[in-house]
Amino acid sequence: MNMDRTLAVGADHAGYLLKDQLAQAARDAGWTVIDCGTNTATSCDYPDFAHAVCQRIEAGAASFGLLVCGTGIGMALAANRHPTIRCAQARDVTEARLARQHNNANILALGARLTGDAVALDCLSTFLTTAYEGGRHDRRLAKLTPPA
Ligand code: RB5
């Protein structure tokens, strides 16, 4: 498996239909997708799926992640508890692009109840095709870890 083009995806009951649609779009674009669930409308807890996706990235099994819940907020909160994860909640393509260019985000969080399917597809496509700019942003990313 080419982990450089492997995307781990996860969602709760509010986001799984959009997650499935986005996962298929990623496959169509040549990505290998690791689906961490959920895959039903049964009510569940978003942190369980956020942590599962983060663990795939931490283990080196995936290079990027996608998390979808109702708002994207809960997923981002949970994912960002992981020290090596930079999860960006995005509501439009500009945020998705800047999350990569400036923040070197490795997970995109989307809100299925707030963002339409077409915009979400554009957000993911942009996120997966935009490079980190490095330079001055390296210094700022190094400061994301709180001082001791
Ligand atoms: C589930 O009702 C909802 O709270 C969840 O999907 C998410 O929006 C939380 O941040």
C-alpha cells in the first residue's frame, strides 16, 4: 500500500453518508481509502472515529485523514488532542486550501449538516492536492506544542 496516497476516513451517524461519498471521490482520484466507520445511521460518538483515524496516521498507515460529523467541530476537537495531528475544520475551499498551505493540516474535518455535498467534494479535492508552503510557517507550526 502506498501510504503517501492513503486516506483514512471516519464519521459519526451525522456524517457517514457524506463520508462515503467523499471516500468514493478519493478512490476515483486514485487514493487508497481506509474506512474507519461508522457505516450506519445508528447514533454513535464522534470521538471514537476521530481517534481511529488519528491512530492510522500516527501508525504511518495513512498520510491524510478525513473526518465528518454534523458540524466538523467535535471531530476537530477530538483529533487535535493527538500531538502529531493538525486537524482543520473547513467550511469552504479557501479554508481547505489554506489549511494545507499555511498549517500543513493532515486531517480535514467537515460538517455534513452545514456544508453542502458539492462544496465538501471541492474541499476534499483541494485539501488533497494542495502542498504545504513551508518557510515561515515551519516556525509557527513548531510552536503549536505548548511550552513546558
Ligand atoms: C451529533 O448530533 C453531533 O453533535 C455531531 O455530529 C457533531 O456535530 C459534533 O460536533
